[in-house]
Amino acid sequence: GDYLVTIEEKSKATFLRAYVNWRCMSAGSSRVCVRMVGHKMEESYSETLKEQMSIVEMPLSDPPLCISCCPVNGDLLVGCKNKLVMFCLKYLVINENLTVLDFERSLILHIDNLIPHIAITTELDVLILKLELVQQSVDGTEQCAHGVSMLEKPVDGGPSTRTLQLEVDEFIICQKPVELLGEESKLCEIPITLESTELPTEDTKRFQVRYLLFRRFTPDQSPFGFCEETKLHSVQLLPVYQTGSSVTGHEETENKNELLSLFCFFSLPHVGYLYSVGKVVELISTYQYSEKSEQAVLTPQFLHVITSENLQCFTVRCSAAAARDEDPYIDTTVKACPPVALDVCTLRMQLFIGPRAICHFKNHIILLTKADTEDITERRKPTRRMLSRKADSIKSRTNSESEPGWNLYIINTVSTIQLYREMVDYSRTYENVKTESCIHLLSEAHLLVRAAIMDPSFLKSDEKEELLRAFRESCAFLGDCYSRCDTKDYHLALPYYRMSGLSMTEVLKRLVSEGDEIQTYEKGFIFYLTHSLNEDVNEELSKESANKVLQIFCFADPVQLPHILCSPCMRNVCPLTAMKYLQKVEKMMPSVVLTLTKAFMALKMGDLTMYEHEMDSYKETILACGFIGQPKLLIQREEGIVVPTEFAVHLKEMQPGLLVAATVALHENSKIELEEADTFFKMLCSNSEHAVPQLLVDFWEALLVVCSQEEILQELLLRVTSQYVWRISKQQLPETKPLKTTEDLVNSCNHFGLIFPWVTSIMSVGSPSDKDYYEDISKLQSLLCSQSIDIASILPVLEPLAEAGNVGLTIHVLCNTRLGKYEEAIDQLLRRCPDAAVLYAQHELKDDSRAVWWNKLLPELCKRTRLAGNDCPVLISALKETLSVVAMELELRDFLSLLPEDGTAAFFLPHLLHCSQRKLLT
């Protein structure tokens, strides 16, 4: 709201007044009207408000002592002796051309035994509260009053308030110093009662109080201290908003400001305290003043303090704390920010005569001073006395005519960019010393810029681009410091360089001198290089830079050499130089990874003899496991897509089995995902996205041998089944010879079963063309002969083989058998391959399915034999074998009931005799 509020004293009476439309006075209009707060204005009267200033009187039952305005919604908070009164700002629409400001007294906070301020303070106590909305009660007309229940056990802070009433002139009773944070602050024994003064309506808001912080101090009783000087002042709440302008994000969006962090500052004469009271309540910084302070004002970038003769400026940590609330990636290898616990420092100190009051507005400091004519030295000699209520109640009054003049100063603060440049220039004095002072100073400069960027006005600022450049530059400077200095926080070089936007080549130019001389490199630089080279960064170093990196690691961290050489960034490195360094390291620390790296370098050199020598150093199984130590020997990633290396291409041609085994090892150790492996083999074999190369099928088959995850297992079974079916149905031969035969898979993998005899019997009379695809057919049949695959899920996949001759017959009978559909399977066999029916029954119809022999197979054979007569010896033979089995299983009467009435006695009599003889023997 555009208004001015004052506390005025006239004729020993105190008034609270708000000046609305006050700009009319500066424009030359002298018309003024006075009205009471909440007074309903008539139409004729209100029309005059357009061109005149209004004074809004706000009557209070107790004299106002202090005021504060909310910077967000314009509400007014007034502090009285033992209560806080809140006036809500309202916009009254008189007509379509006129809207005026008014206030409504909405809430009174009653506080026992405290003289309040915002974030309520007494001389020695600070209490920070939070008003929270609660749900509307059922009875809409109920008065909104809420008292906070007190815990039974109060703070052990010394004598109670009632005890302190027994005051003796010679003594002062002081309570113990106390600091209570969060929920513990309820123990402060200060009851808070809310009294709503709004007219109860359906929209009436109900509030409750939440305690955030309580701190109690004790008077200074040292020989050089004065009790009356130990008083709190300058309590202030500072909000920081979520502006959507995070410099570390990928995009900037102008969103509605939301509260991100909240800070509270209060001060004693010689020390100030800054707390975070947002998500977590904690002490952030403590400020020690060189002399007694009079008042202080906190901004997101600085703390300004006035003493009897100085205006001092200190750095603050609000932006550091808010950055961590805003971005969860702060304090990781991705992003960084100077710590909240970083020591604060004094930036500037300016001399003034008699500073009395200070306030802040945008980039201005407004300072009120009073030039006393009395002797300064005499004024600095306060008489020592004890604290007493009687003394405190006495107020000296002087004749206003004899008071000296007052001065009002408006001081323009130095722009963020200018101050940042000054701090960076000053930090250069520590550049060659390599001390923590340089880091501290650059951290201050970084926080200064970060605070400016977090300001809500940043997105519309003229300095936006310049601030962003300064931010990235400060990150680069901090990265340089952590790379050059021997500090425990050396790992911060990595996130700061990342935030700076510098490429690896640019960082090398900043830190590595030209020439062949050997430098000493600190841990921070090596840490940055190691992580940057081990990650998938789309940056290729030049041959000179790559060789320099090789030299750096040879002396600083030789163990990392094999891993560094496999980085995509080192693609242009000289392989001969790399081989020389690797041979030196091998003498000290030989390993499989190092041997594989030497083989890789030999390939780059075109020396196949050296390559074979290195690869023959270990067995294939050990070499396959060696790729786990450095997957980039085979696989690299470009923009998130896996790409095969030259090593992988060579293995594909010369040792495909090793390549498949190594890829399986990588998958089982979570170095590559299943989908990534598919892409890898397709790119390696130059196949289209939808075509499946044989090497990929080999990988799936090899992975089935070792895979233990059920979800991946079923996916693999579905994939190999689909590929087998596609090749058989399309009569497509694999482009390369499969690495494993059906027999190899049956012997090594539980998911491939022995092919049943009846399947072999059917396939023995198949067409000659089936022999061309024997491996795919037998692997598919072997899969269906095991118990691993989920038959119901692959039925759609098998559909193309419905008319595929004997192959299709075996597939369908296997599926019906796994699904328990034995009768359908027998029908299919009797119709298309009756000579395999009995063999099928002997293998499959056991235990619970044994009754199918006489319930299905025997009647079907009798029926089909009757129709065929003597022209089908296969059916007659099958019938005889079936009768032999049934005669052994059933009682004579049951067996006899199954025989056809028109059957030939001579044909069935031997089986009847066999059944009866079995009965006599038992």
C-alpha cells in the first residue's frame, strides 16, 4: 500500500495515524481530510478523496510504542505495552473510478509481562512467533480466540516472575541465559492469547500461535560493563523469496514469489545475532562490534550498524542459507555454495557525528544524526547504577528549543557489480600466497552476487546479464582457489568449475603452464580432472592438452592412467606416448585393466603383434571380468547414447565370444542396461533399429545363463523366442554363426530343457527345409520343453508358426501340454502325426493326467481305426500299445466297459486275458 504511518505525540497524548494519498501534498494540493479507521464514506464525500490527502485516525486503548509494515501485503502491526494489534490493509472500491485505502483491526495478541516488538522483545528477551491459519469452526459466529496451552514443566531459568516482585534496591535478581529453538521454545513460560476483533462471518479466519525461538540474555555485571546498557535492539525479520531465477537451473521463469527462507536479527550493544527461522530454526552468524551499537538494519546482502560515531557494514549469510533451501543439489559434486558457517567480515566503516537512527530502502541507507554540542568525553561517562523499575520509569525531558539540529543523510550503496569487482581485485593480493584468505574473500564476493540474483527484482534488472556473468566468473575464481590451495575442501573445485561453465580446455589453460616443465598440482585440480574425464563429457581435448593431462596423472596419480586414457575426452592422445607411460606404471602396479588399456593403445597404433601379446597375458574369463573395471574400453556414451569403441569393433571381428562375455559381465554388474546393450550391438553390427543381429541374440542367450532377476529373465525369454519364431517363419538365416548350439545351452542353462522324444519323433519325418533352420527350431523347442517360460504370454508370438508343418505341430502340442490341455494335444497328434501319439502319451500322461489314456486316447483310437480299417497300420499299432497300457491300469470290469461292442474278439481277447491274469496274480 502507498501510505505513511506515524506515532505522534501532542499535549501528552499519543496518536497513531496513517497518511493516505500523501503524494497530493508534494504535488501542491493543500486539501486534507481526517477520518476514523473503518469509517464508511458517502459517495459525495469520497469523490473529493481523489485530489486530497487523508489522515486516518486509529484509536487504541493503550498508547502505541512501535509500528511495522508487512512488505508483502501492507498489513500494519502496532506494538503496545502488553499486546500487539494487527490492522489489515483494505482496498475500498467506491466506484469504478475510485479505490481508496483503509484499515481494519483484525487481531490482538495479548502477551503477559512483555513489552512487544515484532518478533517480540524486551530489554533482555526475544520471542519469535508464527501465526498459522486453522480450520473454520462449525459455529461460524463463534469468537476466534485461541490460547496456547503451556507445558507443565517450564524452563529452569531462575526465580519466577512473582518472585521478582520482591525487589530490593540494593540487589537485582537475574535469570539464567536461555536459548530455546523450535518446539522447545514453548517452555519459555510466556502465554500468548489471541483475541479476534473482526465481525464473525463465514470468511472469518482463525489463527493459532506456533513458537519458533526464545532467547534470554543476562545483564553485563562485569566491572567494566553497565547493566542499563545491556538491552536488545533492532529486532527484524527478513524474508527471502523463491523467485524462479535460480542461476544453477536450466531455465529462468518468472513465477509468483513464494517465501523461501526467513531470517531474524536482533542485537545487544556489543554483539548481534542472525537466526534462520524458516524450515529449520538455527543460529547462522554472530556479529561482534568494535564499540557500542545504537541500531542496526539487515538486508539480504549486508548488515548495517550505527554506533556513536560510525556507520559499519558487515557481510551476511542469508543467501548461503537460502540457496540450500532453494536447490537440493547444493553441497554435491554438481553445485556448491560457500558455507553458512563462513566467518563474517566488515566491509566498510564511515565516520558520522551522532548517528541515532538508520533504515534501508533499495540501494539507499537513510541515516538520522544529532550533533550534540556537549563534550564528547563527558558524554561517554555514564554513571554506574543498578537496574530497577523505578529508574527505568523515569524519563528525562529536555527543552526542544535547546536541542541541537538534526541531520538526515541518504547514502547510496555501492552497486553489486562494482563492489564485486573491488573484492576480486583485492583478492589478487593473496593469489600467490595460496591461503584461506583468498577463498574467504572470493566466497564473500560470490555470496554478494548470489544474493543479488535471488532478489525478486533480478529478472527485470538492467544488470541481469552482467550479474550472471559475474556469478559464473566468481565460480571460476573459486574453482581456481580450491584447485591451487592445499585445503580440506579441495573437492569443491569440481562443482565450482561446473557452475562456471568453463570447458576442460579452458580450465587447463588457467592452471597449467606451457612447456614441458613439471609442476606441482594440488588435490583439488586432480580431483576435478579425474571426475571430469571419468564422466561422459562431450569435449575432445587437443593432442597437446591430452598429452599434458597424461603427464599430470603420471606424476600425480598414476593409478588413474588406464581410466583416464579410456575417457572420450582423450580420444586425440598420442598412443605411443600413452604406451610408454602405461609400461612405467605396469612395473609398479600391474592389473588386468592396465593390460586391456595397453591392448587398446596397441590397436590405435596398428600394432597387432603387441595387441595379441597383451591379450594373451590372461585367460578370456579374466579379461571379460577386467572390462568391469573400465567399461569405457568397450562402451562410451555420447549425449546419453551408448557407442561402441574401436576395441569393441575389433573384438566383434576377432573374438566375439569375449565381447559377448564382457558385455554380460557389464550388465550383471550394473554397468550397462539391457536396452543399452541392445543399442550397443545394433550399432556395432550396423543393423537398423528394428533388425536383430545374431551377436545380440548370442548376448541374450549368454545372459539367460547367469541372469537371476525374474523380470529381466522373462523379458529375455520373450526376446529370444520372438527372434527364433521370426527367423523360422521368414526362413531367415543368421548373418553369423551362433556362438552356442542347442546342446551347449541345454548343458549350461536351466531355461533350455532336453527336447522330448515325441518331439524328436515328429521332427524325424519333417520336410528337408527344416534342417536349414535346425538350430533355431531346436532352441525354440528346447525353451518350450523347460519350465521357465510363461506360455500364456508368448502365445501371440508363436502365432506365425501355426501352419509351419511339423515344426508348428510340435510348438502347438508343447503349448497345450504346458497349459494342461492334453485332450487337445492328442487330437492334434492323431490328426497330423498318429505314430507319435502313444510316445507323447507315455511321456506326458502321468499321475493326475493318467486317466486321459482311457478317457480320451483309447476311444479316439478305436473310432479312427474303425473308420480307417486295415489301411492304417499306424493306428492299429497305436491302439495295441494303448490297450496294453490301459489293461495294466484298470480293473477287468472297467476295462471291459471301454471296449467297443462291435469289436473283433480275437483282437481284444489277448488284452482281456492279460488284464484278468494281472488280477489273479495280485
